[in-house]
Amino acid sequence: MDTLNKLMSIEQQVIDIGKKMQLETKVCGAELEERLRLGLTGKAAIEHYNAWMKRYHMEHLIVEE
């Protein structure tokens, strides 16, 4: 693979990571708004957060209880 192709591949990877991070930020923000609106704290807050992460296939962000 030549240098230009390598750079183009890296560029696409960075773009994909950025899009993933934007989605994660959006989901986490929405979850936080709902959790605060519901007044959840402690274990209930963790369970709520983890349920959202599972729902949006973001298991790598799950908090261990």
C-alpha cells in the first residue's frame, strides 16, 4: 500500500471514530437528562445508565456494579 492510500485509510478511521464519539456523547447526554429528570441516584442510576448503554450497543461504557 502506498503512502497516499495509507493516509486515506487513516483519515477514514479518524472520521469513523469521530462519528462514533459524537453518537456516544449524544446518547450519554440524553440518558443523563432522563436520569436527572427521574431523580435517580445510587444503584437505580447505575442500572438506568447501563440499560441505555446496552440498548444502544455501547456495552464498553457499562459501569460495573
